[in-house]
Amino acid sequence: MSGEGFWDNAEASRRIVKQLKNLKVVVEPWEQAYRKYQELTELVPLLKEDDKELILDLTNNADSLTIIIDKLEFQVLLGGALDKNSAILSINAGAGGTESCDWAGMLLRMYSRFAQSRGYSVITTDFLDGEEAGIKNVTVLIEGPYAFGYLKAERGVHRLVRISPFDANKRRHTSFASVDVIAEIEEDLDIKIEEKDLRIDVYRSKGAGGQSVNTTDSAVRITHTPTGIVAQCQNERSQFQNKQTALKILKARIYEAQQEKKDEELRQQDQDKKKIEWGSQIRSYVLHPYNMVKDHRTDFQTGDTQKILDGGLDEFIEAFLKFSAKELKKC
């Protein structure tokens, strides 16, 4: 990076800077743990029974090292080929009208809070507002090291039970929303898309935005005709920028479809693994008559619903990754 002319090629330099960040995420915690271990080994020979201050210092350092090691053990679970990549997350409201649209909006807030807590950026690439409240569907790009590794645990149907704020009779309602997560694909992966296989449509943006929204046909929808896979973007001001973002999302979805095809035989052998479809919810969020969030794959649950809805998903994600690692060993 310090070499002459490194910054002349913006795209190449951006890719290398991103690679450096990914490497630092892996290397720096191990270096920190080793330094802490060395400090402890140097202090132990100096320990005396009546030296309460040193005993306390050693105890605190040992506790800190344990926390670091626990995090490293968790990170080892993120060993998939694309786990280190950024994530493309889509939320679709299910049947239920305003209730489900509001639930989809709550999920978007939850994942945005989770991303912010980890220093990730959240970029909305496509959205469709609900008629009265919330959103019908939204796609966001969550950029940061291991975003896909963490968020892949969220794929599936999410179920909400609560007293409806939209029901004058204050009745209990059940709402569903589907969450899909795929990895952002780097340019060096061998995914070939022929121009002749693409149908590109332009249209006007439908959501809230700046002065140019709804005045120009800048939004772009791209359909890959051989597979029927669609990607669209309306976030950027220019048609060219929207096209580039839509192509990136399309490429990721085609790659995901190819991987799904390769894994089909393995999925059929695993009878306990459910497909992502309505009626096979992975997690329930109950706000009435009691508070509970439960993951139906791992049976992990908590009564602190507000913490979860505020983005505190770490324990659920860790439980899922450990569960997935055990299931993989069975195959």
C-alpha cells in the first residue's frame, strides 16, 4: 500500500484495502491473546501468597484472556468460503397486510442495529413501503468483515406474536416475514454472465428520497433470462450506478443458486433441515401474553425481547453456528 502508484487504480486499491481489513480481523485478536498470555507467564514467577495486588491483577488478566479466547473459538466457526464477505439481506412481509409490513420494518431496524454495533455500514439498495405502515420488501447491503458469516444464521421465516397497535379492539395477532441472506460476491469469482442473457428495465423510484426521485427513470431491474433470477436497485441517483449495484446483487444471487443446486443432494439426505418457506419459521418473537424469543432450530431462547429487537443477536447467532457445526459433522 505504501508503494508508488498504489492509489492510481481506485478499484484495485479498494480491493486490497478490503483484503487488509479482513486479514486484520483474523490476525489481531490472536496477537492480542498471545500478548496477554505472555504477560501472565511473566507475572506468575513473581507471585507471592501475601501479594494481594498481584493476585488481583493476575486474576483480571486471566479473565480477560478467557474472554478473548471465547471470541476466537466463536470466530473459528466462521470458516465458510464466503463467511468473510459482506452480506446482501432481503426482508419480505408475509400475509397479513399492515401487521406483516410493520413486522418487516421492525426486522429491518433490528438488523440495522446489529450491523451498527459491529461497525458495519448499511446501504439500502431497494425498498417498497407498506400501504399504511412498515415495508413490503427491502434489500440492504451490509458491508463489513464476516457480515455474511454472522447473518447467514437469519435466513428463514420470522414469526411475531403481539397485541396489534393497528387493531382498535386490541386483539392478539401473528405476523410473518421472510429473511434471505446471500454473500456479496467478489469480482475474482468465476461467475460468467452473458450480456445477451440479461433483460434490463428502467423505471422511476417508488420510495421517499431527494428531489430527483420520481422525476427520472433511474431505477434499474435486471432479469437473468436463463434462470429467471431478478435484481433491482433504486437507491443511487444515476441509472449507471443503479445498474452496477443491481449487477452485483444479480451475480451474488446466481452464485447462491449454483451453490444451492450443488448442495441439493446433501439437503435431501438431511431430513431435519427445513427449506425457507412459509410455515417453517426459524424463530418466534412473542410479546404477548409473555415475553420470549425462541429459535426453533437450536431451541435457544431468552425473555429479553427488547434486547433482541434492538439488535442483540450475538447469542442466537453463536448458538446457530455451533448447531450447524455439529450437524455438519453428522453428514
